[in-house]
Amino acid sequence: MKNVFLTSVNKRSKATKTAFSPLTVVLLVVLVLYVITLVGLLFWAVITSFKSQAEFRINILGFPKKWVWNYGEVFKMFKVPVMTDEGTKYVGMGGMILNSVIYSLGCAVAATITPCITAYLCAKFPFRFSKLVFFIVIVTMALPIVGSLPSEVLVARTFKVYDRIWGLWIMKANFLGIYFLVFHAEFKSIPKEYTEAAKIDGAGNFTILFRIMLPLVRNTIFVIMLIKFIEFWNDYQTPLVFLPSYPTLAYGVFNLATTSVNRMSTVPMRMASAVMMLIPILIIFLIFQKRIMSNVSVGGIKG
């Protein structure tokens, strides 16, 4: 009996072993090289940010012989010109960080809550219009929308939301995209017995939504909001087009990379400003990495 048990265990252990095919080895090598490239470039940017421009010209890849604290100078001198009716004003590092936080946080909340509520309505109230909304989401994801930027600017100017941070909150409050499908699948997977029991106890639709449904998917809401915050924090194109009077840090770094008229345009200064922009995102990821990775699965995001 003991021999039979050991034989079955050995068979199962052999069955669970991963077979390394040539394709698997090639993919592994490619992924390792990709990771080394990303980490190597990040490491190069950090050590370059501690060099002077004179040393960078003769020592591009090596460690700095004399470590220079460029970050203090970046925080003082990093300014972006903004055209106003009174003339040109300059927004410093503090103002750009504040604009980035307000823009990223507000847009992340709007871009998360809107598809969440819409997906709940489509999942739990399956009327014909719900199916139409679901169809619109699929179509907009399948068909690329190209050349709509001039129309978006015109609409924003018409409704007086152009060059307003809160206006971009409204513009980002749409339900189109992959996260609508994520929330839709989440709400579909929740048994209807929850809502039926709540209705028996006298709960209305708003009570069921805010006290039962949203708490059940709060992990998914949190993870998606973090992902959207990182996305908007790194976004420079939208503030460049829609927020000319409120430059964000991402726009400032982009503007710094495209100019060569002042001392801030040197490579060490650019790297220092880019690293300063990376630090908040890195801190957020280190704090919430377990929560993010535990909610990300092969098929997307799970609650």
C-alpha cells in the first residue's frame, strides 16, 4: 500500500513539473533583457542626476567623481512660462506639483467612479438601453478614434471647461474603456441574493448600491483608482492641450526636454527633474504593491 502511495505521489510531482521548451527559454531571455534594460536606464538616470554638466560631457556612463546635489537647484529654478492676458508668468516646482496632484486625483476619481456606477446599472438592471451601453463600449474599444482632438477642444471651449482643472474632471468622467468591462464582470458575479435580502429588509436602490454593492468591489475600485492616478500623473499631452494656464509636473518635464535656452536644459538637470517626478509614483507603488499585485490576475483585475 505504501509503495502504491509513493508511486502516485511521484507521478503527480512529475506531472506538475514545468517543461522548458525552446520557446519558453527564448521568452525568458527576452523578458530578462527587457527588465535589465528598464532597470539599467533608471539607474543611469539616477546617477546622472548627481553629475555636473561638465563631468557629464566626459563621463556619460560612469559614477560621478564628484556628487552634485542638483535637486535643490531644480526645485528652485524649474519654472514653466505661462501666457496670460497680463503677460508671461512663471509657475515653479511647487505650483506644478500642486497642479499635478489636483489634476491626477480628481481625474482618477472621476474616471473610476463613472464606469463603476454605469457598469452597476447595466449589470443589475438589464434593460435594452443597458445592452446598448455595453455595445457602445465594445464598439468604441474596437474602432480607433483618430483626429477627434480639435473637436474636443472646440467642445471644451463651448461649454466653458477649457483651461479649468475641474473641467478636465468632467471630461474624464466617461464610462468608455476596459474598466467598464471589469466592473461589469464584478457586479455580474455578485449573487442576486444580496440585493433580494436587502429589499426584503426595506433597502432602496441607493442603499443597496452604496452600502452593499460598492463595499463588495472596494478593492477593485481602489486598484483601478491607483492605476488611473499613475496614468494621469504621467500624462503631459492633456495638460499641454487643455490646461495651458495650469502646467503639471509631467508637462514641465516635457517642456524642459524640448527647450535648450537655459541652465535647466542640461542632461543632469533633466534627469533630476524626471527622478523627482518618479519619486511619488515609486512611493505609492512600494506602499500599495501587495494590494495592487494581489488584485491583478491574468484576466485583469479581481475583487
